[in-house]
Amino acid sequence: MLENDGYLEGPVLKIDGQLTLMIPLSVGSDLVACSRGISDVQGEFLKIVIPEWLAGLLRIDEGDIVRVRDDNGKFEIVSPNPRTVH
């Protein structure tokens, strides 16, 4: 994940059939508090599974780049380049 305008930016991965964000705690430790209930700390990473309904809403899939941040205590995820719907 890279920092960009207050957001951390990185790829959506598919792990065990689920779309997932793996955020290194070395750059995203401030996201732990705002993502409680939707994340797990696994070793040196904050793991966030993206539900199918949210992936559809954001129009993201495996390999897409997303941006995340702590928005005043709320976890925010945005897709800077959402896929077009056909």
C-alpha cells in the first residue's frame, strides 16, 4: 500500500475465494481502531474482507486498486477507477 493524499492505496486480492485487503500495519496501524468489527490483525497485516454487496457497489474486483483511510473514526474505502457496468 502506498500513501496518496491521506489515503492508503493498494490492490484488492482474492484470498480463499474472498476479495480482501491486506494492509501492512507499518503504514496502516491507524486504521485498526476505525475498522473494528470488519477486520482482523494477522501478523504484520490488517486483513479486511470486502463483502460481495460492497464490491458490487464500488464496482471492484480482484486486482483493482482501492484507497482507504480513517475518516473521523469511520473506515472509508473508495475506488478511484471503478469498473464500468456493461
